[in-house]
Amino acid sequence: MPREPISLVREGGFLEAEKMFVLSFEGSVSEKKYFEDFRKSTLFNDSGLIEVISLKRPTNRGSDPISVKKLLQEAKKEYHFKVTDEFWLIFDRDDWEEIHNHNFDKLVDDCKKETNFFLAMSNPCFEIWLILHLKDINEFNEEKKRMLTTNERNSNSKNYIDIVLSEIQGRGYNKRPNPRIFLPLTKTAISRAKELDIENQDYPKQLGTHIYKLIEKLITYE
């Protein structure tokens, strides 16, 4: 049976006997719910504890990739983690590079300098990982792939990828992925994500996601 999650940042620290996968998200809803559901499911291989770290951001600190990484570094220094614990930054590529001019190559280099820091980026966003559970990206034509990558908002302020996900799953997508729909198809999503990552890039520069790299460490293959 999967273990109950523990409070990572709390008075008295955390259980010393467990390896921890410490996850820090840019988003606050979809990713958090997805990993909480995964942690509670029989898919979790119980190799340690999945812990979502809720970092309190000062008013002068943002939610961009660099800022969140710095906050995770600070938490790592403050609490007594083990050398085997892993720290995962989970980000959407979206407009951070083109609009906000973030240098993801530098972010990758910075993560490699840290002990057990990993980057699981999705291009354009986390929802592409959900789509891979239900559909092979290569089944889309080139124009639809382009639209998925740019992920523009429509007149109803909905992102294109959310609309596509709603169509595929046959119901509206409310940023709270239903575990009954997605979790049974996790291994399919891993295989499809790997097929998109044939060049083994540090982060997906085309349509794709590296969430699978984390899930492969957490999933049971029995």
C-alpha cells in the first residue's frame, strides 16, 4: 500500500528513513492534483515519498523558473535532506522563453551543478503530458501540432491545448485531471513521450514533455 504523505516543511523536520522526491511546480492546480493522485494510487512503486513542496514566495519573488529554482535551493539548504533525495522542477515552456526571455540552457546548466536537481519541462505546458495518455501526437497534422505548440487563447480565454484535451476526453477540462481517466494509461503516455524525445534533449524544444523521466522513477512495473 502507498504510504501516506508527510509534511515536508514542518516543525521537527521530516522522517529520516525515507527517500524523498521533492517536487516544485510553476502551476498550482493541475500538477499538484495529478501528483497527489499518483502518490495515492497503486501505480506508485513506494520507492520513497513524493512530497510537493509549497514554497512561500516573498512579494518581490516571482513564479518564473529561475525564481522557483532559487527558492528550492534555499529550502534544500535549510532542511536536512539526504544525499539520495531528488529535487524536481516542473515547468511549462509556454512563453517563458519567447516573451520573458528566460535562458533555459542556463537553467539546465545550473541544475546540473546542484546535487540531485532535475528539470521536467513540458512544451508548451503540462497538459501535453495528459494528452499523451489519450492520443499519439503524431496522429495530429502539422497545422494542429503548430497550434498545440503556440497554444494561443481563444475568445473565451481558453488555451488551445485545453480545448483539444476536452475534445479528446469527451468532457470539459477544468485543470483538475481525473485520475480515473489518466492514471490507467500512464505507461502509454511514457512510451509516447519517449518517442517525442528521440534526440534526448535537456528539455523539449519541440512539442513534448519530460514529465515521463520523473514518472519512470516513481511507477511500478509489476
